[in-house]
Amino acid sequence: MDYAKVWFVLWAVLWTGYFALDGFDLGVGFSGWLAADGEEEIRNVFSSIGPFWDGNEVWLVTAGGATFAAFPAVYAGLFSWLYPALLLILFSLIARGVSLEFRGKLQSPAWKSFWAGSAAVSSFLAALLFGVAFGNLFRGLEINAGGYNGTFVGLLNPYALLTGALFCAFFFFHGQLWLAFKTAGPVAARAGRLASKGWYGLALLLALFLAASWLSTGLSGNFIVRKYLLVLPLGLAAALSAAKILLARGLPGRAFLASFASIVLFSLSGFAGLYPDLLASRVDPAFSLTVYNSSSSAYTLRLMAAVALVFLPAAIGCQVWVYRLFRAPLSAAELKKSGMY
């Protein structure tokens, strides 16, 4: 068995799980206030993600751990070459977590307003920076024989910024659909309208991203050679269309599931186009870090695969249980019982 290829698939699945799950609460974090009017409704917004957001970040920790263990050269390259950018992402996630936990500790309006604003800014930055980071992975980095030869400013290129904007649009739509399903009353109604309007911006940015990817990256190569991979972008288009139709029919819960599927298919499309590269070089493909020249030993990968076979289903099972336990939309009585947020 080709364990390097297996771990590329697992690596892609872990990142995909993170974006699809943490995406909605990042979206709620930076755009939920648009659907709320007054303190009670803002509490409703934050309470809707309360049982889920920290569990969703487990996928990020696992994806980082998998990178370190399966592809140590890639992990070393990322954290030495792109340290300032990754540090900004880390600070954004820390600020988001602190904001969500601290907001309900005092009943001062100024205190609550500060931490709500902090949650919005940090959630937006995290979404944008993740998009910029993966935009650069899709585009390729300035890697030569001596390592990374680019600059931090160079990471903020038009393609990467477009990808960052697309991530924000995906998470905005995903987050508003979550609120439309999970909350009730005026908040749910406003969130549904915002999601409906946000869909058009998402569709436009996705079209621009696909055109830019065709012109500026090598992502299309695998889809041309392996035409069966086209099922991923075609499925993405179908899922996004289904989300819009289901929302228009007053089925926000099903629309959220369709949005979830669209993020999964978008992410998998990106990884399918990237393979076998992990850190592609724009200078010369010979300098790229690939699945094969950056992976751990076959024994390590085989041992990790056995561990993942046990613990990954367990982690998924725990999250399924949590989502099932808190599956019902929030009621006014539940909000009154909770002193959080």
C-alpha cells in the first residue's frame, strides 16, 4: 500500500473537515451581528455556536499534528518560511476564543460590545488569512534550492487575496445559513435574507477564483489528465445551487447541509488539483515539496495509519453525538437558562 498517498488523502480530509465545520462558526463570529438587533438577539447568535466552536477546532489541531508527523519537511518549511503569517492566524484564533469565552463574564454593555467586536474582527481575520494561506499553496511559493525566497508582502498577491475573499464569502453564507436554521424569530429571518443575498457574491467570487486558477496555477492539470476528478467541481456547483433553492423554499437546515457539502467539495477540489505537491514551487517544480519527497518513513506512516483507523472514527463519533444532542433550534427558554455569551 502507498502510505504516502493515503496520508495525503487523510491530510486533505482533516483540513476539509476543519473548513466545513469551523467555517460556519467563523462566519457567525464575523457576520452574526448583522442578523441581530439588541443584546438578547446577539446572545442568541453567540449561543447558537456555543456547544460547537471549540470542538470544531479539534480538526485544526489534528490537521497540524498530521502535517508534523506525516510530512515533517512540509511542517518545517511552513513554520520557518511562513512564520509571521501563521503567527497571525494563531493570534486571530486565540483572540476569537478569548472573545467568545469572556463576553458573558460581566453584564456591562461596554464589556459585551468590546468582546463582540473582538470576536468579529478576529473571526474575519482568521477566515481571510486561511484563504490567503491556501491561495498561496494553490499558486505555489517562491521556493528555490536554498528554500523560500519570497517575502511576507509577496504572500498578499492578488490570487491569494481573491482566495481569502472567497473563503470569507463561503463562511459568511455558511454562517448565516446556520443562524437561519439554529435560531428563531427575527434573527432567523434576517439571517435567511442575508444568506440569500450573500449567495450571489459567493457565486461571483467562485467564478473569478476558477478563472484565476486556470490562468495562474497548475491546479487544472490533474483534472485534465484524470477527468473523473471533474465530479468534484461539478458537485460543488450542484451543491451551491441546491443550497440556494432549498433556502428559497424555506428549508434552511437542508440548505445548511448543502452548503456544508459545497465547502467539502471545494476543499477536495483544491487538494485534488494540488496533488502530488504539498508546497509547490513557482521557480522550478524540482524544488517542490511533494507527497513523496517530504513524507516520513514507510514504517511511521503505516503505524500512524493504524492509529488513525482507531481514533479518527472515535473523534467523528464524538462530534456526531454533540451535534445530535444540540440539534434542535434554540428556544427562548433555553436562552434564559444559560448565563453564557
